[in-house]
Amino acid sequence: ITILGLESSCDDTAAGVVRLVGNQPEILSSVVEGQTDLHAAFGGVVPEIAARAHAEKIDTCVEQALSDAGVALADLDAVAVTAGPGLIGGVLAGVMCAKAISAAAGLPLIGVNHLAGHALTPRLTDGLSFPYLMLLVSGGHCQFLLVRGVEDFTRLGGTIDDAPGEAFDKTAKLLGLPQPGGPSVEARAAEGKSARFAFPRPLLDRPGVDLSFSGLKTALLRARDGVVAEKGGLTEQDRADLCAGFQAAVVDVLSAKSARALDLYLDEAPAQPAFAVAGGVAANRAIRAALEQVAAERGVRFLAPPLSLCTDNAAMIAWAGIERFRLGLRDDLSLSARPRWPLDRRSAPMLGAGK
Ligand code: ATP
Ligand code: FE
């Protein structure tokens, strides 16, 4: 099975080709065109600019992906595309392109949920079997997913406000450090003393696996203003200590909630227990090490796919397309773009209660 995938739900335009031979998947190509520079001046992704850029770039991304893979349209079995959730203009650009390819080349069309793309990636990279636990942790998301099947996801819990990546970015901004904030805050944190400032550990006292990060942002702002009021400005050491305190709080919260999510997951007695992370924040070494330890303490295998496959890309969409294709799941030209599309349509009231 050979499938072309398209992704355009946020600020990356991407196309990729994945082939499955027997049980062995291979990424034949993965082209990602970022838009960071287009949005830099606005301090965030501007939906209209993103949509236009996707529409302009998607064709060349597809051509590049096909030529990198050394395949022609005639070699494909289907075209898969992110149909949501995301910025609607961008999603539409990808869906229209995929429909055009599907109609012109007579290929089946497969709509993929972007979050399912992230969540199924460990099966592409490591052949994980169901059920496994997934923590999706990025600039836009933070949620624990119990992945039981290609279409069977249970959201155990997640952030009730900001995503951690957003909090890292905001922290960098408040301290005058370069964007994206994650890497710059991580680098400063390594030089700092985390104990100097007291940051809260939001929601740790509450049951369940929900998280909150907006309070950390406020705490950072207060701590910064406290230092500025006292000394008239920030030294490099102040910045490093603030970063270290902030990061330590994120690490504590993520590991405590991961421990609870793992306990819920282990209640299902999975045969080969595994805990995978995805998303840009999974690049953080302190976070990774903490999560790995929480998993190891419970005898659970820990996986963090390579960063290029953890952040937005189209190989994961092509792979999700293959997963759906082999189950006989297809869409047609009536496929619509969905700005909102929760993975988990069922609620899971029993999960999280009392833990
Ligand atoms: P999504 O894909 O969920 O829509 P996104 O495109 O913002 O959101 P990613 O590209 O997966 O997410 O990740 C980007 C985020 O990851 C940024 O907020 C960035 O600060 C954060 N990040 C990157 N590296 C690190 C790091 N070393 N430590 C912490 N955060 C990091
Ligand atoms: Fe994403």
C-alpha cells in the first residue's frame, strides 16, 4: 500500500508518501514547509495569511513529496488529507487539493483527524500494538489519550486552559528570550536554580488527569515583576532561575499526571504496555527524562518518536491513511473540512474518578 498524505491544519504545509510492504512501513518522503517567518511580525499565526500560504505552497509540496519518493500518481493507492481540526482556511486548502488529486487520478480519498495522525505515529515508527497511552504535548495541545484502535481513542484528560508549549513561549516573551520559547527556556533553565522562586503545581491536589498551565504564566509574570521592582531589571542569573523554576513546575505537573494516566491505562492490563509522547514540547530533555522515569517505575516502555515526526508533518497523515485504508475506511468527494473535531466522541466518566 502506498499513500500520499497532505497536512495544512496549522502553520506547516506538508506532503509525504508512506509505503507499507507486509507489516513494514517506510517513509518514502516527508516535505514540510513552515510559515514561521510569515507570522513572526504578528506574534502568532494569522489564519488568513496561513490559508493563503497553504493554498500557494501545497501543490509544490505534493510535487516535491512525489519526486523525493520516486513515485508517480499512478503508483498510489489513495490520497489522505487532514480534514480537521485546525484553522479552517488551511484545512480547506489541503482538502481541496486532495479532492482534485483524487478526482483527477481516480484515487480513493481518505480524511484523517490531525490528532489521530499524531496519536498513531508510534505505530509507524515503532510498530506499537494497541492499547497504548499517548501524551500529546505541543504549542496547541496537551492531552492524554488511550489509543485502543485506529478509530478508538479515549481522552483521559488534558489541559483545561493553555498548552505547555504556549506557556514556554509566553515565558520566553516575558523574559525577553527568543522564540520559539521552548528551546530558549530549556537552555536557560539548565543554568538556573529552580528552588529560588516558588511556582505553583496546578491541579495536583485534584483527582483525575486534567492539567492547567495558565496559572504558571501568571506566577512567572509576578515573580519577574517582583525582581524588577526590587532591582530595577533582570540579570542573566535571574532569567535562568525563573526559567528553571517554571520548567521544574511543568516537569512536576506532567510527571504526576502521567503517573495517574499510566495507572488508569494499566488497569486495562495491556499485554505490552507502552507510553508514547508526541508534540514539540516532547523535545524538552528534562520533561522527557521525567516521563521516561515515571514509565520505567511501572515497567512501561517509553517512546518518543524523532522530533520531525512528533511535530506537524504529512508522513503521519499518510500513515493514518494507510491504517484506515487497510480497514476499508474511505471517504468521497463530500468530505468536509472541520475546524473542530474531537478525537473522542464518547465521554469516559468512569475513567479518572477516584484516582
Ligand atoms: P499543534 O501541532 O498542536 O497544533 P504547534 O504547531 O504549536 O501545535 P509543535 O510544532 O508540535 O506545536 O510544537 C511547538 C511548541 O513546542 C512550541 O510552543 C515550542 O515552544 C515547544 N517546544 C519546542 N521545543 C521545546 C523544548 N525544548 N522545551 C519545551 N517546549 C518546546
Ligand atoms: Fe499538530
